[in-house]
Amino acid sequence: MTMSIKPRLQCMVPPSLALALRVSRLAGIAPLKFVAKQSNIMIRLSTSLCVYSYLLVTALNVCTLIAVMIDFSVPVKLSIRMQTETKRFVWIADVVIVGILSGVGVYTAPIQMRRLIAYLHRIHKINSDLGTYSSSLTDKMLHRLTIGMLLITSVIIVTDFTFVMYLADLNHRQLLIAIMYWCYYCSYFIAHLLEMQFVLIAALALSSLKLVNNGLRTLLHQSGIESLTEIPNSNEQHTANAILPQPPKKSVNNSIDTLAFVVTKRSVRFPTAGWMDQRTIRRLALSYGSICEVVRQIDNNNGIIVLLLLASFLLHLVVTPYYLIISFVTESPHTGFEKVLNPILQTVWCLYHTFGLVMIIEPCHRTHEEMETTRELVSRVMCSADPRDPISIELEMFFRQLVLNKASYAPLKVCTLTRSLVATILGSITTYLIVIVQLEIKNMQ
């Protein structure tokens, strides 16, 4: 049993994910050891770092809880974060969500890292099998995105904490409470690292799926189908439609339309039909099935974390515009520098949370789009191939897998991570924001 598990405890990791995991190791959510082998970076689980992770997050959450309790007990005028009843409610909710998110991320880190290694093993095998096709999603771009987000997050967190310390000292409030709130900012940084890990893993799966679609496009190009369907001359459009008419697109179920579509005028026979083409289609089909399994595992294993991240974005996108509006509609005791910096800081936080929400949904949405593209490409090959060609059998098996083996990012089956979810969340934010502002105005009266 030990010999069967041992190979899964070590794998090669891309540079972009390696950077995020190195920072996550310091934050306690990636108890891993990094080993450099030639030009590759290998990771393996570390038991000693698991103990460090548990102690770190426990200390952060306990310190934050003590700070909230002390801040709750002092008079309202001397409070750091809870100057009104509404601010008290939203701040406690913020602390609870961030604390639960960091706790879940750290306490489940050993299990998550074992599963992460399994993902990377599978993705690396898929990329090796499809190494002849280039991917438009490069690791260099992901590496730059990781560095940029880590720097931006660090700068915003440090600036916000410095501003809180400045206001506490300026208004002669409890400096000890302000200092203890640094633990909350550390927990929030842990939540950001959990987000980065999910985004990078989803982006790697998306990159492998792009390789499959690139392979199908290459097959279409080699078979000459592209030249039959893309005829720029308007005089030849009628001839092109007679040779290779397009499948109907009005039906809701495009897959059924494609199955019912039959080419009667001409079928394209692949110039290299035989075992080579059959093996290529089989390899692409098996790779697609493996990618679907990886997507399904990522979704199942990160469901709770993704839902907590979405709840965190929803809350923060309500709280930060609320603070921004209140700073304009109420008479602020701040003057000069702090009166100007507070709205700017809240605006930056609002933009940051919006970008974070889009960043966590975008790779999932693009994965769903690429799966639809795979169905379209396979359908085009099926409609154009000669039924007597041996490749038709493999294409039919591939298409059956596309219809039956559907995977998507839907954490705990609560919602599907598509761009429409962003519009839904923004609509909910508007509703909650109006209610909270009305409550605040009523309390002021």
C-alpha cells in the first residue's frame, strides 16, 4: 500500500504555481518541500510544515477574535472598526468569513496538497501526450499574473493597515487593538493565496484543454476541411454551401442537430487515413476524458473554498462601497490627508475585489467555452469525414464521450462559474447596499 501511494507524493510543478506555493508555504496553506531537479521544480508533502500551518492559523484566528472582543467592549467613539451598529455588524461578518476561509484552507491543506499533486501528475501526462501542439496560454503569462497580484495585494494590505494605525494614533484610540488587527490582514492574505491556487490550477487545466482543441484544428487543416468552409469569394459561396453545408444553429440542443446532419454532396477523405489518424483521434479523446476528470476533481475538492471566496467577494463588494458612500454623505471627523485618502483607499479595495471576482470566474468560464469548442470541432470532422474511413469509428466514440462525459465548475452544485454569475452577484450587491445605506441613514436620524 505504501509503495502505491509513494509516487503520488512528489511531482513536477510549473514556475507560476511554484511561486504561489512558495508564498503559500510561508502562510501555512502549502506544507510542501521544494526540490530542484535539473531545470524542473519538484514538490512533496512535508509533515513538519503541517504542524507549523496548524499553529499559525490558530494563533491568527485567536488573536483576531480577541481583538474583535476588545474592540466590541470599548465605547463606540473609541472603537477602531465599529463606530456604528451597522459597521459593527458588517465588520464581525467580514472577520468571521475570512477566519473560516483561512481556517478551512489551512486545516485541509495536507489533503489539498495531496490532491494537487495528483492533478499536476495528470496534467503533466496530458501535456506530454499532446506536446506536438502549441498552447496559447503560456506559463510566462501566468507567472507575471501571479507576481503582479501578490505585489498589488501586499501593497493594498500594508497601506490599509498603516491607515488604520494612523487613525488610531490620531484619535487616541486603542493602539493595541489596531496592532492585533494585523492578524486579520494576514488571514485575508491567506484567503487571497487560496484564490490564486485555484485560479492557477484551473488555468493549467484550461491550457491542456486548449492543446486538445489545437490538435483538432490541426487535423481539420491537414484534411483540407478548413479550405472548403472558409471561401472568401462571394461568387463561390453557393458552391461551398453545396459542397459542405453548415449544420443548423437554431435548435437549443446543437449536439442533436449535429447528429442529425448528413452530408449528401461530398465527403472529405483524410489524406493520411489509417492507423495514424485513428491513433491521433484516440489520443485526443483520451486526453479530453482525462481533462474532464481533472476538472471534476478540482471542482469537488475546492467546492467549499470557492463558495467561501464568493461569499467573501459578495460581502467585501457590499462593505467597501458602503464605506465609500458613508464617507461622502456623513460629516467625517477626519480632515486633510486622511479625509482624502479614505475614499481613495475604499475605491481601490472595491476595484481589487471586483477584479478578484472576475479572475476566479474567468478561467472556469473559458474552460466551459473550450469544451463547447471541442464539441463543435469534433462535429465538423464527423460531418466531413467519409463514413467508410476507419477514422469515423474513433470520431463517433469521441463524440459520444463529449455528449455523455460533461464536466463543469459548479462548487457543491450551488452555482456554475460563468460570466453570468458576475452579473448576478453585482445585482445582489446593489440590493444589499441600498438596504444597508438606508439603515445607516435611519440610525443617523
